[in-house]
Amino acid sequence: RVSFEVTGERRPLSPDVGLALARTAQEALVNTAKHAPHQPVEIRLDYTGAGTSLVVRNHLAEEDQASGEPRLATVDGGYGLAGMRERLLLTGGTLSAGRHGSEWVVAAEVPQ
């Protein structure tokens, strides 16, 4: 199950920023499907005065809750988190990703 919420006053994003956020969401969903299949996913896109943020959170699979940090990579074994971070840095944005309780949270922020 995937839920999606948009908050704040919507505004156009530059092509680079829009692509960076779309690819971040895409990679986060790929990682969720690979490392926490059948777990609920929440996506929130928030337009704030200072910029735009994207948060993707999913419940961790049972084995990841018990054994420590899940391993993240793209479907082809690439460098998903590093690629997301680099793409966002090129737009002046940031990325954080990690465990928060029983959830894995990916948060991207880009300036307005």
C-alpha cells in the first residue's frame, strides 16, 4: 500500500529540481520493494516558503527490524543513495536517509 500527500501551496519546479525529486521518490520506492516488500509506504511532498521537501517512509521488514540497518542499493546493484544525494546536491538540495524506529525514512529538501 502506498499513500501520497501534497501539502503547501503548489508551484512549478525547475526541470532539474522536478527530476531530482522524481528520481528520489523512484529510487526510494525501488529500495522499499527490494528491502521491505509488502510493507506500507507513505510519500509526502511539501511546498514550504523556503523550498520543497519530499519524504518517503516505509515500515521495515521484520528481519531488518531485528538485525540492524537494511542494505540499500538499486535493482542492478548500483549506488542508489549516493546517486540520489549527488543529484540533489546539484540542485542545491540535501538528502537524509536512515532508520527512525521501525521505519526507514528518505528525506529530500530543495530550495525554492
